[in-house]
Amino acid sequence: MTSDQTHALYIFAGIVALAFLFRRREAIAHALRGTLIAFACAIVAFLLLWKAGLSPMAAYISALVVGVLIRRAEPRRSRHVSAKAKRQTIARFEKETGETFNRRIHEIDHKLAHSRGGGNAEDNLQVLTRKKNRSKGARARWKDEES
């Protein structure tokens, strides 16, 4: 394999990885935000304990415990889907299929399940029949694909 082929392969793999991560952007942002908050609190706790006269190792361990407790106390990611995202999804469904959305027959579904890191944005929502949505569950396919 030549050097140019290797570079092309790396570029292709990077694009695929970015697309994969883009689908999970809300979950990644939530986890990153919580980790940064916990890390900042741990640093402040370390500095305060160290300046108060605790040994650096004891201050570090105490700060680590503070960081872990703050990270664990953070609320879970919201499962709420905004009314705007629902309206946009229903409008897209009606435009593409020509059918009218009926709450008795159709449901709004996540393309990539919320439990697998999928977000509540309009690009991750779709309209499915109730029967298909209930049979689908949160099973992962062998690759991320639009359904």
C-alpha cells in the first residue's frame, strides 16, 4: 500500500468516525459537560484543601471523591422531544409520503435509540406505524443506517 493510499484510507476512516459521532452528539455533549463540571469542582476542592494544610495526596484523594460525587449527582439526559421537533418530523413525513399523520396509527420514533446515544433533534426522529415501532425496540443494527 502506497503512502497516498494510506493517507486516503485515514481520511476516509476519519470521515466515517465523524459521521458516527455526529449521530450521538447530544449524548457526547451531555457527558463532556458533566465531566468538565466535575473536573473543575475537583480542582477547586484540591486547591482549597491543599491551601488549608492537607497533604497533597490527601487533598488529591478528597478532590477525586468530590469530583466523582458531583458527576454521579448530575441529572440524566432528558428524553423530552420538543414540540417544534415533533412538528417538523410530522411535516416531513406528510410531505414525503403524502399520508396524514394519525396519532392512532403512527408514532414518532428515534432513528438511533435514545438509550444508544441518539438525540432528540429533528434529524434523528422519524414517523413509524405503532406496530413497527413497538417491534423495533432499541436493537442496534450492524451499522448505523437510516430506516
